[in-house]
Amino acid sequence: MFVEEHGFTVTSAKGLGYESVPETGVGQDVLHKLGVEAYAASNKADALIVSCGGLKTLELIVPLEKQIGVPVVSSTPHGLMNAVRLVGVSPRSRGFGMVFEKA
């Protein structure tokens, strides 16, 4: 697994079972529930990763962090955050979760 190859320990993994994101998308309630379940199964992981570039996750981060109490990292918003950093601009931003506030 990619994250393990980069020194992280995966303590839980859950998926939606899709081969592609449905045209109607995936509701925030479904993603939130999945995140809570994955974290609960993790035995108190240090963070939660939501990985799928096709999911709308920016609005998911803060409510999920409030419920589980750890940073939530999502591939698209946090990938773009690092792209901003590469061009020399601070990606620090309030209101989008723990990682953005400390960037």
C-alpha cells in the first residue's frame, strides 16, 4: 500500500466498493459515516486519510475532524494545498481543517 511504503502504519481501511464514482456522486453523509467507521476500527489512529480524487471531500473534513478528534487528510484538497506550496504561496487557511490551519 502506498502510505505504508512511505513509513505510515495503516490500522484500518474501509472502502465504498466502487470501481468508479457514480455520476450522482457520493453523499457527504455516506462519506462521513464511512470515515467514522474507519476511525473507530483503527484503535485511535493519529489521522484519517480519505483517498479518492473523484470524491467531493472539502466540506467533509471539518465535521469529521470534530467528531473523531484527529486530522482528516483528503487526497484532492491536500494535494492542491501542496501544489500551492510548491509555487511559493502559503497554503495556510482557516476553516478547512487541522492540516490547513497548520500548513
